Amino acid sequence: MQAVQEQAARLNQQLTKVELKTLLSDSHDQNDAIVEIHPGAGGTEAQDWAEMLLRMYKRWAEENGFSLELLDSLPGDEAGIKSATISIEGKYAYGLLKGEKGIHRLIRISPFDTSGRRHTSFASVDVYPDISQDISIDLRDEDLRIDVFRSSGPGGQSVNKTSSAVRITHVPTGIVVQCQNEKSQLRNKDTALKILKARLYEIELKRQEEDKQLKYSEKSAIAWGSQIRTYTLHPYRLIKDHRTNSEDSNVDKVLDGDLDGFIRNYLLFMHGQKDT
């Protein structure tokens, strides 16, 4: 009996994945994804929350058979991370993760507060399609300011004695990207350019959407400064997506990377918006 139940569960999981792919018809849904995570205000508390989100997406990638590469990361002063950029590679990675873009809120008893008080933390997630193989983005040398510096770890501890880390500023837009994970300056530069191209393409997509005056009701909900999902660990345990109103009380499961329910509900929500 147990074997039959396990087989039925696996079959249901496979059917869900097939259903999801039928909802992924946008031009870059099949692409790899570039994910950036940044903590909000709040110091160590927010930086720890950002690292929890990074772990969640890593586990999601592992569970779904995607390969993952850490493109850049900056550790927090005491715990967590100040920023992280990862590449999740595999068919439909971007289409499945695009709904994760926005502000994620955490409510919990802080492990860093000796008084045991409840804290609210925020972190932002940005998701871009990796378009480096699809579209040529014209980057003029005069529009780029490239700085090199030494990589550093927690507490300023030297990771590399040579100036291999690369920071690129796109002067016209003010976008700044950096990469310091590789020992090779050339590889760090190539990775930084890859991230920059993805971000510039995302800006162009937004401009085109605004020109067409798309009427998706969730459009403002994924902008900076508004939360898309709340993860409550105290006084009760519940995760709620504010766009679709979907909920899951199994907080540990979701933070361990089981995002399929939220991803499915978001894609169904978006599909319904397109049909109206």
C-alpha cells in the first residue's frame, strides 16, 4: 500500500511539472536564471534572512535537477550575507523563478536578540533571464568604468593576494555589478559582463511593457518596496504569498526549497491575468 502511495505521489509530482511547463510560453522562459539577493535595512538580522533565502533557492535548484553557480557573494559582518548573485542553469529555470522577484518579509524571534524579541526583516530578490546566448547587447567601452580590487572574505581576511576582483559600472544607467569569486581577473570580468547584460535587458523589457501599458494587476506588487511574500515563524507558522493569497503552514519544507506550490499558483495567476 505504501509503495502505491509513493508511486502516486511521484506521478502527481511529474504531472505538476508538465502542467507548469504548459504555462511557460514567454520568450525567455526556457532560459537560465540569474538571481540576486540583497538584505534590507536591519544589519545582521536582515543579512541572516538574505542567506536563508539563498539557501532556499540552492535547495530548490538541487531538488529540481538544475545546476547552480555562485557568481558573487559578500559575507555579512557577523552572520548572513550582504549580497549574493547566483546562476541557476537548466531549461525553464527563469520561467519557473521569475515570480520570486520582489520583497520577501520574515517575522520571527531573532536569534541575535538576547531579549528574545520578535523582529521583522526584509530582503529583495531580483531574477533575470540569462540572455547572453540569445541576444547581443551592445556595450560601448566608453560607457563602462572597470575597476579591479582584491577579493576579501569575512572580517577583511584576504582571499586573493592579487587584484582579481572586478567591478563594472555602466555609466549611462548607473548600474554596478561585481564578481570576485574566481581567482582569474578575466573570468570575473566575463561573469560581471554577463550579469550586466542581463540587467540591461531587464530594463529594456520593463520599458517595452510600460509602452504597451500592460494591465497585469500584480505589476506594482513586484516593484521595489512592496512585499510579495511573508514568512511568519512566530507567533504562528505560516507562509503567505500576497499576490495569489496562497498559503503553506509547513514553513520548514518551503525554506528547504519546496517552492513548487507557490510557483504553480503564481504561474496560474499570471495565466489568468493574460486571459482577461
